[in-house]
Amino acid sequence: MKKKLFGATAATLAIAGALALVGCGGSQDPAAGSAAGKAGDDAAYTLVEDGTFTIGTSAEYEPFEYMEDGEYKGFDLELAELIADDLDLDFEIVNMDFDGLCAAVASGTKMDAAFGAITITPKREKQVDFTDSYYMDDQAIVTMKDNADITGDNYADALNVEGVKIAVQSGSTAEVFVNENFPEATAVPFKNATDCFAALQSNQAVALVTNRSVAAQLTASSFDNEQVIKLISTGEEYAIAVSKDNPGLKDAINETLAKFSEDGTIDALMEKYSIK
């Protein structure tokens, strides 16, 4: 079966971010296509397009999902294509805003699954099902390097002040973390992680909160005048979001994840993207 290569261009694969407007309700009509899982009829699952594993992502979260020279890159997206290959399916990516991913999956008509460094949370579990976890991450606080007022020692008090603005990705666990831990400050949501880092550059915020792996990657590359001042252990488990009406697909993905964990595929991807 012919595959869409991982390096396919964004113009070929992306669908407009307007999909983020999908409502937050439960699953609706069943997906159009169908395919049988490798375990037999009991593992049958539906697909929005016959023969194609269509996944949603928000490609602004390096090193998990991002664009480089017009091509999709990242740990999550490479893992997604390997799963498609293992299931003998074509592969297609829908690129949209992060805070619309779970709703789009829940609709059952836009995509089969979402890969986006998505943390399992009780709120999200009301909307979608999650596969087994494939990665664990923590939160990080980032400031400009020349900001001597906020440090790893005083951040708890320095940030929890009225008028202080902290950049977060809209709909992320970082946004929840800021609202819970710095209630006097203002969490300023941006549609993606890159915009959060850019907000520090333009003084729209004095700090940002994001996941540890993303903070480490971006402060070492695109935003090397910013620094991680504090790592906070939150033990967030990343998993793949699947429609509650499609348990067979979740089972099929879990089977492949277990195989990839055992044969070293996931470890190799972690090494490749420096997140091990």
C-alpha cells in the first residue's frame, strides 16, 4: 500500500486551523470508513477515510510536532506514521490549533486520532479516550536570561503577584498549572508554544510555563536568550486521543505501542529527538 511519506509538504497535508472551532460536545455520527484490526473482527475499527490513518496535531511544539522547511517533523508525528505503517494504512496529517484537537477527535468525522504531546487529564477523558501512555514529562518555567528579578529560588512569590503576566499555550496543562499555582498573576494564552516564547521577547509576559522537553529544545535553539529557571515535577503522561466511539482503534494502537516499546522503536525516537 502506498504511503504518504513523513517528509510530505505542509501544503499537501495541512487542513485549515478553522477546525479548531469544532464544538466541545461528545461523539456524534460514526466515521465513514472502516478497517479490520490485525487481531481479527473483535478489533474492528472505523476510519474517517478508508485505508488512511488521519491524525490531528498542532505543529508548533518542537520537538514533538513542528514544521521545518515546509515539512512535518517531530517525535509524535514520526511515531504516528510508524503506527500507520504497522496497521498497513496510508497516513495523513490535519494541522490545527492545539485547543481544538480533542473536540475534533470527539466529533468522529475530522480525524481518527490526535498526536500533540497531549497529557491525560480527567477533563479530557470526559471528551475522548486515551491510549496507553508513551511518554512522561514535567513543567518548566522560562524567563529571559537578563531577567534577574525572577529566579528558581523566588519564582513562587515573584510570579504570584497581581499584574504579572505569564504566557501559556491555550488549553494546555501549563495554563491549568499557572491558574492553580499563581492565582494572583494573569495567565496569557497563546495558540502555540512558539508564540509563548516570542511573547517573552516582546515583553508581553515576564515568564512562560511549558513542558520540560519543549523548554529545553527551544531555549537551546530558536530562543537561546531565554532560560529555564525551574523544573517542576508533575509526571504528566502523554497519550494519543481517540474517539470514545472507536475502541477498536485504541486497542489496535495500544498493541502497536506495546510492540514499539518492546522492540526499542520508541526509545530510538526519543534518542533521535533528544527527549530521552
